[in-house]
Amino acid sequence: MPLTNISLKRFRCFDDLRFDLSPGINFFHGSNGSGKTTILESIFMFSSGKSFKSSNLSSLIKYNNTDFYLKAFDSETGHIVEIKKEVTKPISVLLNNTKITTSRLLRIFPCTVIHNNTFSFADASPDFRRKLLDRSIFVANENFSSNWFSFYRALKQRNSLLKSGSVNEISIWNEAVSKEGELLTEQRENYFKQTLTEFNNLIEVINPENVFVFLKNIRIKFYKGWHEDINLLNTLSNNINLDLKRRSTIFGPHKADIKFLINDIDARQLLSRGEQKFFSIMWCCAQNEVLKKSYGVKPTLIIDDIKSELDEKVFQLLMNLLKLNRNQVIFSCIDDYFSSKIISKFNDFKKFHVEQLG
Ligand SMILES: Nc1ncnc2c1ncn2[C@@H]1O[C@H](COP(=O)(O)OP(=O)(O)OP(=O)(O)O)[C@@H](O)[C@H]1O
Ligand SMILES: [Mg+2]
């Protein structure tokens, strides 16, 4: 990243669209159904081979066509990435004319997306927060994915033994799960701590406390997935009867989570929608900051429909945050909030009117 020259063919509402992104801030505005989310979705495709809207990629092919084709150019590295999808075939990804797997894309074009379903970060399932954390660690550390897969493979084996009710070999799998699981957890804890530091730094810089009182009281904690005073191996052996009864592993890194507490009450029961959205954006920005500062990665941040649920004051806070951001940001909203006078306060700001692009 940053991707600059993008072209989309037969992708959702667009037949043939080309646009050049800024390596700084990019703002897409336009009416309902004009194609803003589609554009952001296409950019996310380059970092994952997936859509953040649909699990069925064939539904992204423009009506009455049989394929879509996306191409992007990374101005910094010179990389060219092409994504093709035909109705009857799996997705195919080419990096500089060579076939690669979609899982490699994230490391080459790291990107975080915030959209309507993820605005409620605190309210989402633990699985969502775990995935977001793991995605960043995967980008930061090359060895993380083999550790991650080894853990989940060992867990699967242990769970199938629990299902069959045969515990003879269980101690072997307790050891494998705990060895890989402790390693995985160490990396998660470490990345979480760094994110928390960056989160507090961001708060200090933009000083939102005169807008949001909750920020003074919120406590953010990493939960490993089991009781922190006992190691994973002992947790697994101590709970074997419970695991056998439930036919799966109750405690472990697969239950890890980030918890948000206000006066010891789960924050999701307290925060308003605007507070949740602001918090989610801040947390994702903090995760990206860690990638940038500690690992030299330059992730792109995508925020769809940035203004919804936010009042003027909070929107201004987010704009202040974006002014500080030195990475590529791509965001959308229905109305055009940016006069040329406001734009001049940002670095490398580019504005797109989506109806005119089509
Ligand atoms: N496979 C497809 N083929 C053709 N059109 C599609 C396809 N999938 C979605 N569309 C249409 O593409 C248009 C653009 O959708 P998109 O979600 O990008 O709009 P948007 O600008 O984000 O709107 P909103 O402001 O309501 O969020 C919509 O009219 C939608 O119905
Ligand atoms: Mg939209």
C-alpha cells in the first residue's frame, strides 16, 4: 500500500471504472446507491480477496455478466495486482503476473475496514474482535500464521477426541494446544498492550473528553480465554470433565477477547451508538498506528459512511484524527462536507463525486 491507480470492470454497478487515489486522504461522496460502498469494497478486495459485504463473490459480478476484473497499482512498490472472478470458477489473484493465494494479499496490501457492521466494535461478538487483532498481528509478524494454524489444528484434534469420548490420547493434545496456545496468546497480549498505548496517545492528542465523558472511565482489558492465574496446560487438564460433558474445549485462546468496562459494567450495555462508533474508529486507528510505528507497515484505513450516527462535534474530532494520519485513508459519506478551504488543511486530500465517476 498505498494503491493508487484502480480499475474495475463489471463490478457491481460499475461497468468500466478507473480512478486514481491519493496516497493520503481520499473522500468519496454521492447519493444513495451511487456506488460509494462498492468502491471501498473493491479496494478491500485487494487486501483480502474477500468482500466485507457478501460472502458469495459471484454476487459482486455486475448483473447480466459472467465475470468481474479488478486491477490496482501500488505507486510505492510498483506492484500490480489483478483479481478475476468468473461465476463458475474460484477467484484468481495475480501479483505482477504471477498467481498468488488470497491469504498473501493482506501482507502485501494491509488494510483495515470500518463499515456499518463493525461500527459497534464493543457490541460485536468476541470472534470479531479476535479476528481484527489477529489480522494485525498476521501483518506484523511473519511467523504468526504458522503458530495460529498449529494452534487451531491441535484444538480441532482435541475437540474431535472429546466428541468421540476417548480420552486416552488427550494429554498429548493438551500439550500441543497449550504449547501453541501460550505462544499465540503472548503475541496477542503484546499487540494488545501496544494498541492500548497508541489508543491512549490518540486520545491525548485529539482530546475528546469534553465531548465524550465515557472515555475518562473506560477500562480496556485483554482476556486470554482462560483464567490468568493458571497456565493453559493446567486449565485444560483441570477442566477435562467439563470439556467431555460439553464435547468441546471450553477455555483457551479460541475464547480470547478484548473487554470494555465502565465502572466494572460491560461497556456495550452503556454506550450510545455514536460513542460506540467513535470508539471503534479510534481502536482501529490505534491498531494501525502500532503496525506503522513498531513494524514499519503502512496500512490503509477504509471507513464507509463515516458521518452516519455522528453529530457535528464528533465528526470534527474524527477529522482532527485524520489530519494526523500519515497513511492512506479512504472514506465515504453521502454529503460533501469538504469545501476547498477545509481540504487545504489536510495533506494530499482528494475528493471524488461518485455519480460523476460512473
Ligand atoms: N451485482 C450487482 N450488479 C449491479 N448492480 C449492483 C450489484 N450489486 C449491487 N448493485 C447496486 O449497486 C449500487 C451501488 O451500491 P452501493 O452499496 O455501492 O451504494 P452506496 O453509494 O454505498 O449507497 P448508500 O449511500 O445507500 O450506502 C446499488 O444501486 C446496488 O443496488
Ligand atoms: Mg454505502
